Amino acid sequence: MKKNERCYICGAPDALSYFEGRSETISVKGMERRVDNLSGWECEVCGDGFWDPDTDSADRYGEAGDELVLAARKMIGTEMKRIRRKLHLTQKETVQLLSGGGHNAFSRYERGEVLPPKALMLLMRLLDRYPHLLADTKVLGEGADLRGAFTYTVNNKPETLKAS
Ligand SMILES: [Zn+2]
């Protein structure tokens, strides 16, 4: 048993104590990863702490968290794909209609490479619940995106003042 030390985070004397053999479960969106045999220091006063750098606790805990992030992105990607197919839209149409941006943005969302913006997820879920709103979405989306809405004309003639 290592003896308590002053907490270097909050300064409380003898508050930093060592723990080992701890098991923690990280969860997100109903998915869980259990990490066993963790050791480190934690403060009884401020609750802060750190993993024992002489063990692989930090690495294993970090890996479990990364795995969960990937799994959660994949789950959301699968959901986006399911809704898009239900609405009979291609990835390109979905981007043009709902989000704008690069043409392969949606395939990256569906593959779980990138988390879609919250507003886009919300729109997709709304259309999942109320698919008849897709027609309204198409109408309301007209002119909502200024990108591509500009036209450019070269004026060869100098502008003449109109005499009135
Ligand atoms: Zn502390």
C-alpha cells in the first residue's frame, strides 16, 4: 500500500490515495466496455486523479473509450443509412437537400468515419418519424442555400448614366 500524498491538483494534504485492481465500465448509447485491473491515484477531496504511469491502465482505458467512440459512430452511420434508404434518397440527393457540403460527406457519415452534425441527425430522425414531410423539405429547401445561387456576368460595356 502506497502512502497518501498531498493532492497536486487541489493541494489537500494526504488526500491523494493509491488504488489498484479496480474495474470500470464505460458506456455510451447503450454500449459498454469493461476495463479491469486499473490502478492509479485519486484525491479524496477534489475527486480528480490519474492512472498509474507504471502500468498500462491509461492505455487500456483510452483504448476502450476509443473503441466505444468508433462503435457509436458506426451505429449512428447505420441509422443515417437506414433512414436515407427509407426516404428513397441517394447520398448525393441527401446532401443537396439537407446539409450542403461535399458530395461524399454523407458516405463518410454512413461509414462512421465522421459524426454527422447534430442538426442533420435531427432532420433525418424527424423525416424518419414523419416521412411525408420530405415533400415539404424539398419545397422549403429552395433558395435556402446561397452556395451555387449566384450567377456571374461579365459586363463589357461601361455602365452609362441614363438621362431622364
Ligand atoms: Zn485534490
